[in-house]
Amino acid sequence: MIDNIFSLKNKSSKIYNNSFYPRIRSFVHRRKKLTNNQQLALDDYWASIGIEFQSKLINLSELFGSDKLLVLDIGFGMDSNLVNMARNNSDQNFLGVETYLPGICNCLIEAKTAEIKNLRLIYHDIVEVLEKMIPDNSIHRLQLFFPDPWPKTCHHKRRIVNLPFINLVTQKLNLYGALFHIITDCEKYAFYIIKIINNTTNYKNRSLKDYNKNDSSPITKFEKRGQILGNKIYELIFEKIK
């Protein structure tokens, strides 16, 4: 169960977006002891909802038992939104990818309690999951809500959104109105993302005027914290057009 989540010691370079580079991870691997309930959820529910990382493509139809549109959520953390979205959108399949184990366990508990059938979870680095497990042209919507902005200039290289990542996402999104959906409360990060994506020719910007957040979009714990701090919430929506 959840064996060898990812090799943090493996610093070998690889070919990525036609360039040779040693990839810098966009997250810090936080280790926190699980509560008794979280450990029980991991023991009892992982087999039915969790997916072990593997270095080969998964068959999404077999995995979910249907060909519904796929929504991939990156870094859902301790929030309940992913379970709520799966419950409220039974016509879609949801795949959550997270590197924080307590968040995985809480999601398992909530999914089982709500008897969610259209949700699966992967405990691994999203870049490796996209590269190795997700078929091309298979994702209908990719959600990245409140990614770490790494505000210090010396840490910008750790930001998950960069040109190689955008190219990888483009490869995995389908061509039938597929969306790359990002929400952040960091103004500089928002316009950094906008600049990168606008410089490609693969997307049409579908964001609201001034990048204001749509009232119908889910409210996460990070958003509530940003509101308390008085930060503007930026919602970026890009449709893949080619």
C-alpha cells in the first residue's frame, strides 16, 4: 500500500519538453503523523479508492467503470471541495493527485462517508503522474487551486506552473472544450501564469474581466484565508484550442 511514493533521492536528469534538465520539485514533502482515524481510513479504504503510482498508462475507462469526462484536481490538501464536486457532478469522473498524506486520508474518509463512486486518488508527484500514467488527450478539466506561489525570487524555480508544465498539460487535455482552471490569491503569480500561457498558441483565455472569481466556483480553505488577509482572488480559465 502506497509503496515508494516517489524517490526524493533520485536527482537524475531526464528529457522533458525536448530539453535535458534536472527537475526541481514544486512542493516540500511534509511528513506528519497520521491520526488513528486517518490510519484506519488508509488501511480500509485505499484499496477501493486509491491508485498506486506506476510507470505505465492507466486505462481510465476500466479504472472508473465508465467513459465520463475526466476532471483532474492537483493538490486538494485537507479541503472537502474535491469530494463535494464529485458528489455534485455524478456525470463526470474525478481524479485527485496529492503529496500530503493526511489530506489523502481525510479525502478517503469523506468519500466513503458520502458513498462517492466517481472519485479516485493518487498519492504522488503530479508531474510524474502526468508523464507516466495519464493518457494524452484524456483530461476534460485540470484544476490547480491555490498552488504555492513561492513568492521569493530565488524560489520562483519551484513554481509548478512553468512552460514545460504547461506543455505537459496541453498534451494531456483533450480538444473538446478542455479547460485549465487555476485559482490563486497571489497577484504576481497570477500575472506570471497569464504571461506564460498567453505566449503559447494553444489556449484561449476564458477568464472573467479583471480575472475576478466566478461566484459559482468552489471556495477552498486557502481562499477563505486569502479573503481574511484582504487578498484579491484571481481565477484563470484557459480553454485548449489546439
